[in-house]
Amino acid sequence: MNFVRVCVRDYPVKMKSFSLLLACAVMATVPVHGEDASAKHLKPTPWHLIDTWWNLGQDHEFESYSIDVTISDEVPASVNLYIAPIGLGHLNKTPFYGGIQTQADGYQKKDRRLRKIGPGYLMSMWGQRGHDAIRPSQGGFCQSSGHEGDFVSVRRPHAWTKGRYTYRITQMDREVVDGKPQTWVGAFVYSHEKDENIFIGALRFPGEKLVLSRSVANFVEI
């Protein structure tokens, strides 16, 4: 059994600064003698190992939001792991999440065959299925599905390793669709060890001025 220490620190903008440090043990399950019998009584994965909720005190006008994540050990790509620094947030009451995965999947807009893309990053939002609300990165992947409620998503394959990362979402350009204002929100991951900034993609949220709801969560899932 392997253990990975995941530390999360968040930096919301336009509010009095504070930080949250979360440490958890992520089990990379390796079968050992005697485990088979007990495993039959376990519920099928995915499992949330930890869910953390915090209250920002009030809703905040959104420009950007970033969270630092430190992964202390290497994680094999064969292990199912999802570290979600933003496990659930709401922009103009539209739910979204994003994070780091070992076994991401997706397709490209011109070739919509779903495929495994391995380790990578993602951002998803709910209440939408249109591909016109998805802006993948160059060479990146996306998804529109209803298997976890109607959602759209951007995905970016990347062979991440242990180290410190900053997961960031930021307001981008605006447009009007059917007479209603819409705002694109981009997702990025910055590797502190490699001094590398990765653009995951962008999703289009309803509204001209976005508001981040006061209740935000993160989780770790295997």
C-alpha cells in the first residue's frame, strides 16, 4: 500500500486572504495476501477519501481563483486518482469543478471518439451540453455527456509528477449568445518545479459579471 500526501492551499481573490491546508493519505491499492475476501464487501469505486467544505463568508465578484496543491510522491498512471482542488464551486449558480487525474478521457471536436488520454488536467461545468460552450486548448480534448448529469468539460493530457502545482481559473473574454451575455472562464495549471504554465481550456458560463458562491469544496477520489 502506497501513501501520497496531498496538501491544498487556496488563494481566493477580492477578499481577506486566508489559507486552508489539507493533508490526506491517498491509497494506491496494491493487492496483498488476505485482501481478496474483505474486498468483496467494499463498494465499487470511485471512492471519495475526503471531502472538505469551507465557507468564504459571502459571495464574491469573480475575476480569478487559484489553489496550490503539493503532491509529495510519484503516483503510477495505473492507479485511479483524482485530486480536485476545486471539488465543487458555483459561478452565477452554475456548478463546476476541476483538478488533476491519472486516467483522464475525452475526445477532440473533430473526432468525437472517446478515448483514454492518461494523466492530465480537467475542468467541467454542469447544466450544459453544447459543444459551442467548450474551448479546448490547442491539441486538447473535451467532453459533453449526461452520465453524471448534463455537463461539458475540457481535458488536457500532461505527464504530471510529484511537486507543487497551482490550479487556477480566470475570467477571459465575453460574448452574446441569443441576446444573453456569456463569459468564458479559462483553467490553467502551473508547475512550480518546471516553471511551466499549462492551459487546460475554457468553458462558457452564463452572465456578464460572474459571482463565486461562498461555499466551495475540494476532494480526493480513487
